[in-house]
Amino acid sequence: MDTLSFSSCVDIAAARGCLLYPCVPGDDPDALAESLGAECAQKRGTGRYSLSPDTLADIPERSKLVLPSPNGSTLTRKASAKRVLAGCFRNARAIANALNGSAVVVPAGERWPDRTIRPAIEDLIAAGAIISHCRGTKSPEAQTAEAAFRAVESELDAVLQECASGFELVSRGYGHDIAPCAALNISDCAPELIDGCYRNVAA
């Protein structure tokens, strides 16, 4: 999961019946969109749709959207599990309900300016939010993520504003993107990767 903001954007659009096609660095997003008869999300502040959640709030139902993302899309592309779902705070309960049997919840993380991996506390906490709704035996790692979520559950918006990734968004003028991503369990959507795109399997 890439809480700020890939997974949250996938949740918002998939809840409207849209198909979301992950696109990684190195792909040609415009060519992919053309081949699919889809629209392509652009960088924040440009284009009709982007990784700003607000831009997807009114996306027409059943649209097709190519969603370039260096983190969430890359994690999706590298996943080798039989089922891959996109989770976030918004749909934490729905994702837990969609799971069947054992599962691995993967926080995406971020990158430092030199492109090395940077831990992302918001993704760890979001993983814990999903895990908090899961039953059965939980690994020590899962228990730690859940404990992190429980510790800040009542102040998610403030925590996301102040964490490194949130600070980056605020400093770039996109602080308004945080509140939609911090909205806990407001969505019943469970986006699953099927035939190369995320679609809502809870519909």
C-alpha cells in the first residue's frame, strides 16, 4: 500500500466502478492509455486527473485511468501473490473483509532524494489499520504495525500532516491531499488487481 496517495486514489476511483491501470517509471503512460482507450493521470497540478485524491472525486463511473506512480505502481508490478489488493486508511476494514486465509500486508515506503528506499511511517500505520480488522494468528511484525496504528488512531490526520511524506506534500502546496487519505474506514471498496488493472471486487 502507498497511502499518500496511490492506494487512496485507487480506492476513490474504483469505488466509482473505474478500472485503474498502474504505470511504472520507464513505461510510456500515454501510449498505454491510448492502447486501452483510457485517460492518463498527470503530475499533480497539471491535467484533469492526478495523484491528488480530490481530482478523482467526480471521475465518471466506469472510466479507465492509467495511474503513473513510482511507488504504488512499482509495488503492484513486483507483486507475485495470487491476489493483490490496494489498501489504505479509507478502506482498511473492507480490505480485511476481502481477505481469505493468510495474507501479507506490504507497506510501500518512499524514497530519499538519492532514490534509495525511505521507510514511510504512514504506510506502516495503514498496514496496522488493515491488520486491526483481521482475525487469526498475527506475526510479530503484524502485531507491531497494529500497535503503531492503535497508538495514533485518534489523530491520524495530524500524524499524516507531520510525518515526512505529509510534510513534503504540505511544502509543495498539496496539504489538502492529506485529509482524504486519512479518512478511516469511510469506503467499502476493495480494489483487486485483475488482468492488469485494479477493480472493486466488493461491489
